[in-house]
Amino acid sequence: DVQLQASGRGLVQAGGSLRLSCKASGFRFDDYVIGWFRQAPGKEREEVSCIDPSDGSTYYGDSVKGRFTISSENAKKMEWLQMDSLKPEDTGVYCCAAGIGTGLGGPPRMYNYWGRGTQVTVSS
């Protein structure tokens, strides 16, 4: 079975840092782009970042560029999202997802699998 398990929820002050983890199973990790999404109350789901484990290429949404860093390790089928200089507007439910890559870098055409969300709250 395909599983994506996220962890690392927490409450942090503005300007602080938090690291989220996502462990994948049930599919070939290096054949998929692995992404992070977030959704704040009353807002649409937003893609934060993604990484292609096959070559390490990354993508970041404009709102998090320079503050968030995505990484992965194929042998462990793990993905991490390091979040620095957090702002209150970063608050939301974060989840990881996987989709077949285009081979051109950036997000996949679509995400096929979705993991369980984890709450991140940034106080002012």
C-alpha cells in the first residue's frame, strides 16, 4: 500500500524554525516528485515546495523562497522541509504528496498520493 506519513507538528514563535518529515512507502521513491502542501483555515491548498529525488532538483513557492529548504534521502525514502524565519501567515496544516515527475524539474503534472496533514502554528 502507498503511504506518506508526515510528522513534526508544533507551535513556534515568529522568526523561529521547525522541521517537518515525510516518510514514503509502497512506491519507487526516486521515480516520484515529492512535495509539501499547506492549507490555512478558509484558504485554498497551496504548494510550498517539492523535490525530485532522482536528481535533487527543487521548487519553492514565492511565499517561502529563501526561508524554507526541502531535502530527501532515497535510501530512507524520507523527505524533510526545514522551515526558518517563520511568519504567522505560515500557519496551516501541512502535508506531503507524491507525483510522477515530468523530467523537466519543478512540480509534477499532478500529485497521485497524499499523506496525512500535520499542524503548524506560528504565533506573532
